Amino acid sequence: MATNKEFTEDVLDAFGARNVRVKPMFGEYGLYCEDTFVGVICDNTLFLKVTSPGDVFASELDKGSPYPGAKEHFVIPIEKFSDADWMHEMLDLTWAALPVPKPKKKP
């Protein structure tokens, strides 16, 4: 089952005014904060990358793979979308723990 556009809008709304965007990828969506890849949206489910700070903050969350062969990600329950403070904290912790993307080389 592919993700519908309305669900991606719900995800973006849940993160509020943060610099978060989605990018279509392989029939689903990649989730970026600033220019850092922080997670994916697959089958109308939000998956955020697992990080040590995120694991401490959200140890109660289930983990799962967004698609076969993928690393485990945090599965963010839709009930959390209405808790802006929680969503912002989880995003901030995830984003801060990931490496800065390498600049793209100019031809």
C-alpha cells in the first residue's frame, strides 16, 4: 500500500514550522530536516532513524523496517502527531545526532 498525499501533509503539520520537507522516493517519501535525511514515510507510517539520543528519549517506541532489507527505524504512532512538543523534541534529537550531509560536488 503506497502512502497517500494526505498522510504526508499530516506528518508535515505534526512537525509544525520546522524546516521539514518530504521528497518522493521509490513510490514512497523521504523525510528531510534541513538537508539531512531523518526518516521515511512508507505505507502511511512515519519512520524516523534510530539514534542514541532518540532511543533514550523514546525508549517506549516500537522499531521496524520501512521496507524489506532496510535498517530498523522508530515507528512513530499517529497518536504522537498531536503532541507538538514531543514531535519537535524527537525530530531535534534525531537531526542533531545524524552526520551533516556532504556538500555536493560541482561539475
